[in-house]
Amino acid sequence: MNTLCNYTCIDSVENLHHSIGNSAAYRLEIMSFSYAKTCFSLLVLMLLCLSAANAQTNFYDGNFVKLTDLDDIKTFVADMKENCTSDRYRINKTPVVEYYDKKTDTFKGMSIDSDLVSFDKINIIKKDKALKRFIKTHGLQLGSALYFKRPFEGMNQGQLKLIAGEPDKIKYSIDGESQVIHFKYKNGKVYSFKDGKLLQPIEQISKTPIALKQP
């Protein structure tokens, strides 16, 4: 009887220890899973924040020319908030905002996410089939520049000729170690190229007035 009792008591204690051990292991496993889940959630949140931080909004004026100067962007945004209505939508989950003048309803510009590639799907462009063809062929900035015949800084000589035609005069000058080529037209417009790229267009030749002699 004592043997049976001893055996039963010892067996019961061992089973209890085993049960406690399993319970502790189970709790540890649950805690580990919960910790891993929390870490994963934090990682996903960090990636989303990083993605949002890296996301960039590009601003374009009424001629679809990209604004790069910070002061120009600030002026543009302020004007859009005060004097324009907006048409907001998405293209493949990419936000697009078109701005229109409150009084005349004319297109003033737009802001789009930098990841947007399908510019021909923008509403204002879809409405003009000719403009859409230019942009689909040449890209947003060059296509719109060729369509509206408005040169922009950085284009090459061939692209400018498509807009302004052959120059009436070509002159050359030196700027440091670079040669500058000047296209001059009868209407007074002058376009200068440095290292093969158009500098900021000068539409009219300016003449410095002669200072009057003071008595």
C-alpha cells in the first residue's frame, strides 16, 4: 500500500511539474509570437512612413512646365489656394489635383505625385487629343512645350527649332571653358545654348539706357 501510495504521489508530482512546464513553455511561445507580431507591425508602419516621406509632389503651371524654384512653388500654391477651384482624383491610386481659375474657369496648373507616369490620362490632357498625342510621344514637359510653342530651359537646338524655326543669325561667345551659341531672330528673341542646353530664354534684346549727365 505504501509502495502504491508512494508511486501514485510521485507520479502525480511529476505530472504536475510536466503540466507546469508545458504551461510555461506555452506562455513563452505566446509571448514570443506576440512580440514578433508587434515588431512586424512596427516594421510595416516604418516602411509606410518612409514611403510617405519619400513621396514627392510635383507642381506644373498652366503650360505643364514643372516648377523647381522653391519661391515659384510657394507662390503657385498660395495662388491656387486663394484664387482657384480644384479637381481632385486619382490615376492608379496616384493623387492628381488640377487647378482652375475661379472667375474664368481656365486651367492654371496641377500638382501630381512624382510616381505618376501616365500623363496622357490626366483629365485636362484627355480633353485635347492633339495635346495628348504630343505628350504621349514626347513626354509631359517637352510635349506641351512643342504643342504650345513655348521653349523651356534645358532643351536642345533641334527641339527649339521645332518651336521657333531656323534662327536668322547665329553668334558665338565664350563663358569660362564653355562655348555659348546664340540663336537670334528678327522679332528680337534670343536663345542661348551652353553645353548643348538652352539657357533661360531671353525673349527681347535689352538695351542699357545711357545715363543722363547731371549738371
